Amino acid sequence: MDYQFDKPINRRGTLSMKWEVGESELPMWVADMDFETAPEIHEAIRKRAEHGVFGYTIIPEEWYDSIREWWKKRHHFHLKKEWLIFCTGVVPAISTAVRKLTSVAEKIVLLTPVYNIFFNSIVNNGRNVVECPLTYDGESYGVDFEKLERVLADPQTTMLIFCNPHNPVGKIWEKETMERIGALCWKHHVVVISDEIHCELTDPGKEYIPFASVSEECKKNSITCIAPTKAFNLAGIQTAAVMVPDPYLRHQMGRALNTDEVAEPNVFAMTAAIAAYREGGPWLDGLRAYLYENKQTAKAFLEQELPEIHLVESEATYLLWLDCRELVEDTEELEQVLRKETGLYLSNGGQYGESGKSFLRMNIACAHTVLEDGLERLKTGVQAWKDCRADGRNPEPYLGM
């Protein structure tokens, strides 16, 4: 089927968090897509809506089966039904794990730069963030295992939140790397929460490896958060799962989700998830090809028009991680100038940890024409920022819509 990813969708006036911006602004920040979801999912939701009664909803066998079949076929990992627990979202699951599996003032490790909401889940619950910066050689990222072991060995450290594939750098973690992380966490009694919400959004021909699949230690000492929401643009449906192979850890997590009241589905959560996993494969493959084209367009544009900004090579997600170190040490001001002068709304890298401060994050899950507009705005905004610097002026801050 020819899926219409080029079809323009007007999301203004739909209570979209992403698009509640000024009329001339172009939001390319928060990680949701501007594409309609797969038509099979749309049709399933439409049929459910036509019933007209939206009462309490149970979790059917088909939900478990659809996830297990998808992971077996797509990711070569055989999940057991009892491993799966429904929850309303990946972030609620992570925050629940932080609250119920650690104590106030304990330390939680993040491999930074990493998804900014991890910081919120930790700090808002009275725990302490420990940043273990990834290594970066100007081209790719890796793990500093010497530093990681030091921070894990601290008895006050009780959890590591892992991101696989990694947001924002777009890295698919290698089996050997995850084995070493898992072994160190097992050795030092540190539980791993693995956020794998981006796992379907790999480049064509690339496959991610589930953290729990790489070793017995990883399987016994991890809670994996999964969802169809990122890949199929269903974030507003609030449907996700945690996968916990170890029975003791699963009991703890199950009780935690239930006492936090985030283990009951809304009326469309089952319908959307089952349709995604049962029928959404062809659409997803078309999406991945389209996103890859967008990545190549962005790469070519930056190399030709903005060589001071280096695109970090990625294998997953629809988020570009833009290395701006040749321009600036901290992109916060640059981000504000881009928005004020051109309307382009990106995310400054400092949100993702200290080691991200010289970077910008750009969401390219949009039509080709929108991406081209965004890239031109980026070029114009960078020049405006340079002009201010050359004239000795401090750019005026962005003051809102």
C-alpha cells in the first residue's frame, strides 16, 4: 500500500502540545510525529468509537498475544505472557519504578546525554541523579565502563535508567555493551529500567536488541518499558507495557503500578495496541523508509549549507542530534535566537545533561516539505545568531508567542 506520509496534516487547534505555538512558528522539538497513524489502527479505533459506550475496559488475551507475536517476529525474542503488565505509559512506569523500587535520597544513574524526562522522574521523587557521560569521539557514542563501575559501586546507587535505542543520540546498543552493563549492575545490586519505546524506529535494515535478551543477568535484573505509541504516533492514547521476566521483581513492579493506579487501560488502549502489533507492520516499514530519506536530506543540507553543524550519525529514532561545538559551547541562546528570528522551535541539548550543552535536537518526523522549511529556517537563524555575535550584540531572548 502507498501510505501518504507526504500528506500535509494541520494539527493546529487540536490541543496538540507540539503545535500550540505561534502562527508562524514551526515546532520540531517534542518527539511526536506529524503523520496520521496506520490506517488499520485508525479503522480499529473508528469501529470501537462507533459502539458509543466507553466503560471500564479489561485486558484481553489478544493484547498479550499480539505483543508476544510481534517481539518474536520482529525482534527474535520469545516473551512469556506472565512477563507483561499493562501500564498507561512509559514515563508513568519509570516514575513508579523510581518511587517504589528505590528510597528517597538514593542515587539513580543516567548515561548522558539522555531523554530529559528521566531527570524529572528522579528529581521530582526526591532521588539524586548521577550523570555518567557517554564517551564521544566526534562521530559516535559509547560507554565509559571505568566510570560506570565507579558510580554503580556506590552503595547509595540503586538504579540505572537505560535508553535502548538511545534518545537523543539515536544509537542502537550492541549486545556486548549491554552484557557488560548488565553484568556490572548485577554485581553491584543495581536494578536496570530499560526504556525501549523507540525500538521500532530503526533505520531500514537495522535491528535493535532487547536488553533483557542478551544475558541471564540482564533478564533477571531488568524492567523493560515498551509501547506502540512512539512508532505509530499514538502518544495521546496512553497505552504501554512493562516486561519483567524475574518473578520477584515482577511482583514488586506489578504492585507498584497498581498502587499508583496506572495499570488500567482507557477504552481505546487495547484496540490501538492490538491493531498496531497485528496489522501495522507494512505501515511501519514504509515509515522507516520515509524517515531514513529525511535523515539523508538533512545530512546533505547540513554538509552543504551549514558545515559548522555536524549531524551525529544515528541508526534509530526520528530525532537528529546536531553537534554545534564549532559554533557555541551552550546552545540555549542559539535555540532562543532560532525561535525568535525564524520561528523554528528545537530543543537545546542542555536539557539532556551537561554533556549535551553544545547540541540541538531536531524532530524530523514530518513531510519532506516541512523538513526542508525547517532546515532553511535553521540556516537563516544560525546566520542571524552569527550576525549578532559579529556586531558585538547580545541576542534578545525569546519571550513567547
